[in-house]
Amino acid sequence: MADSTAGGPAPPRHSEAREIVLFGGVYGAVLASSMVAALTRYGHTSSDVRGYDAAWVLVTACASALAHGYAHYIAERAPHRRWDVLIAMRNEWPLVAAVLPTVFLLAGARWGWWPAKGVEYAAFVLNIVILFVLGLLTARWSARSWPAAVLLGTGDALLGLIVVVANAFIK
């Protein structure tokens, strides 16, 4: 972030704030899907395990957000005020927000709201839809036509699907 004349970091500009939200949203959706794939790889699908999975997805997202915020703080290597590190970490909230729908699906399976077996497929579809919507929004914000925006959103969703599948095979 740029320094203001008062000596502290300037508040994020509109485009920077939008970039923070989009980065966190994309990263969170991919992270959530990758975590669900890794956690369900061995076929444990009981409701108790789904509660454990929900907790791990949330903990991993929070740890990732803290690590990203701290990395941004360190990478700037500028004089900082005492609380700037907390502000940098706070700016990672979109990453955590993006995993909450997946956490909700897994927790709902734990609480018996829907079957625990197969909930990972709903989580994958939900996260691919999130990636599509984010791609569509960025294309529209860039003044693309609706057909072009839909095409770009579809491409972003497919790219996200490829990343998730690759992560599932790696883990």
C-alpha cells in the first residue's frame, strides 16, 4: 500500500479493495475445494468426520489468511506503525469468507441437515459456481459484453476445476 502524507498506510483504493476481494475469493474457493478433496480422499464420510472436515477447512483458511497478511506486511519493507501488521492480516478476510459456504455444507452434514456421504460433490459444485461468478463479475467490471463475460467466467471456472483436480491428485 502507498504511504499517505500522515506517515501511515493509505486506505486501499477502490481498485485495490476489489483486487483484495477477488484474490481472496478465488484463493478461498480453490483452497476449500482442494481441502475437501484431500480430506475425503480416503472415503471417510461419516457425519462426525464431516464436522472434523469443516473445522479443518476453516482452520486452514484462517492460517492461510494470517500467513498472506503477514507476508504482505513483510514484503513491503517500509516503516510501519504498530498495528499495520494486524491491518494487513485483516485485509485477508475475503479468503476466509470464501470458504464459509463449504464449511457450512460440511457442518450441515455433521449436524444431519443432509447426508454426509457425497456432500463433497456439492462443495465442489458450489466452489466452481463461486469461481464462475467471480470471473463473470471481473469481466463485467472490465466493460466486457455479457456473452464475453459469461465465456470468461466459464473459463475461470474450468481453470479452477483443473487446479482443484490437480491438487487432489498431488495430495
